Amino acid sequence: MKIDDRFEVIIREVQEKGKVRVAELSELLGCSEVTIRNDIRKLDEQGVIHKTHGGAEKLGHGLTVQFSPGEYYLNAECKKKIARRSYEYICDQDSIMIDDSTTCCYLAQCIKEHPEKRLSVVTNSLYAAVLLSDTQHVNLHLLGGQLLSNPAAAMGTTTAENVMQYHVNKLFTGINRIDLKVGLTSADEMHAEVKRAMIGRSDEIYVLADHTKFGGGSLFTVCEMKDIKRIITDSAVSAEIIELAGRMKIRLDAV
């Protein structure tokens, strides 16, 4: 079983039962107790569950955001690499905006773990806001609006209007699909509306997208490629995409 699939089962078991033992998970998943301990350690480090002696338990203190297992854990290692590279483009004293994409959740984790850069962060992601809420090096602004999506985030016209109060140095955003000849596209009108507003209030746009996001297109156009400063993806992106980006003079990092 792949690690992302194991994560989903472990999180589900912890959320449903409150507390689980390593031996129980090992038998359920058909893998070694060493593997389960490593999985629990990683999920504990991400702040999703709490590691205990011999098992794991549901988080029961502090401010937390729970969400159903799913896209957050798909291609997780790729997303972490993308997030770490994205963090390198953030400078001390920057004002940045991060959206509700799952890869930006990992970027929020990077920001939390590196107090050497003092930042102003604007986000519509409830998960990112909770993660950064107790950090001394972040001046945090949470956008308002209807809470939707998974993980939960503010969406819709109210959120887009709220964005207009801000101006930031850099935006870090995920996206449904990337067509290098067309631009960024979204399958959801509310997501597209908020992303357009964010792009309009940012000096530089960084797109965080693993290799599965390239090719084809979704229904709603968000922006053209000329508006983008850089795309940050993973090393599994196809050679054809890298070659086309080079011909179009699109900055693309494959990490």
C-alpha cells in the first residue's frame, strides 16, 4: 500500500476511535510496525495527529482544523519539495498571499518552521491560518467569506472583495490545470474568482503545481501565462512540458 493510502487509513482510524495502537494499524494495513511508527511520526510532525507511546491519538488541545483525508496527501512528497523550493523565493519582511491549495498548506508549514524570516501573510485557508496563528514571526491576516472546500477555506464574492483591501509582494497559488498555451484554469467559479482577485493584488505570481496539473484545461480561465512570474513543479513533469516552457520563456522549476 502506498504511503498516501496508509495516511488516509491512519487518520480515519484515529478520528473515528480517538486512539489507536501501532499493532492494530499494522494488522489492519498488512505492513510492519516499524512502517506504522514512521507514518505516525510523519503525521505527528505535520500536526494532523498526536503520537503516543505505542500508537496515536486524536488532537485534543489547542486550535485545530480537521478535514477528510484526500487530496492533501496525494503526491505529498512532491508537494513538500515544491513547498520547500517556493519558500526559497520568500524574502525577510515580504508581504505574501497564500491560497487554499493543498501545496500551499505545506508552504505554510515551511513558514511556521523558519522563524528567521519575518513575514506578513494573507490567506483564505483556514488550515494555513490555524497553523500560523501561534507564530511570532508572522503578521497574519485571514480573509473572510463562506467556508467551503477541503481543507476549509473562505470562498466566493465576499472573499474576493476582501482581497481588494490588500497589496502584497508575492502570491503563492495552486491551480486545477495548467495549459502553457492558454494559462491557468479552474473547475470552480468561486475558486477562479478569488484567485483572479489575488493575482490582481500581487506584484509577483508563483504557481505551485505538481506534474499532474499540466495538460488540458478546466472550465474557468484564471489568467494568462504572461501574468505568471514562475511555476514550481516536481521532477516528474514531462520533458515536453519543460521544452515548451523553455520555448515560451516561461520560468519553470522542476524540483
